[in-house]
Amino acid sequence: MHLTNAQTPSTAAAASPESSSLINDTYTKMTSDILAERTLNDFLAEHPGELVRTGSPLFVCTVLPPHWRSNKTLPVAFKVVALGDIGDGTVVTVRAGNDENYCAELRNSTAVMKNQVAKFNDLRFVGRSGRGYAKELMQKGYSFAQP
């Protein structure tokens, strides 16, 4: 019997650091995605009927009424909650629209992030803003240097 330190090509490929790293990176990505989804579902379950998902997995927001008259204050303050690490002082702008009007005219649509929450005081839909059914919201965060 003759033993050597040589590996067969298939064993060498399976044990290479590059393939091992790729598998670990893929596993880590899958694990973090699953964890983020569980965290989001748990967070929404803690606040049933108060918060809804947005187009981004890092943000949830308060529920809007199904229909609201133009230029009237919402019944509750509109909030955007960041599930990721968003620094205090980040400016958040809300945009709204639907199939009829893709870009609604909003008043008071900018707020500053504090403790992962941006609270929009007196957010109003102005004129024929598309605020009726089938609303869609997009949140965009703009980061500015702190004074």
C-alpha cells in the first residue's frame, strides 16, 4: 500500500478555499435574508393593522385610510419605521400615487429620522392627488451631514 499527500482533482476542487468561501457566502446571504424576513414578519405581528410593508424591505409605514378628502389632515400621524440602521438626522421624503396619478401632490411630505422613525406631522394630499384606491408609497432617504 502506498500513501501520498497528493489529492485527486475532484477532492482538491471540493476542498479549495475559493469554493468553500463561495458556499459560506451563499449560506450567510440566505441566512441573513431569512432572518430579515422573520424579523419583518415578527415586527408586523407586534403591530397588527398599524403598519404595512413598503416597496423596500428596510421600511414599514403606518396604514393610510382607503379614501381621504383632499387637503385634510390624516386621522393619525403618518410614520415611516426603518428596520435597518438609518442614522438620526436622515431626511425622508414620501411620494404617493396610483394608476390614475403616478405622482401625487403632497404637503408636509418631508421628515427627519429620529430613533429609526420618521414622523410626518400633518401630511396632506393636495388637489386631485390620486389618494383614492390603490395607493402606492415609495420612501427615499437622503443623508446630510450633521451640523
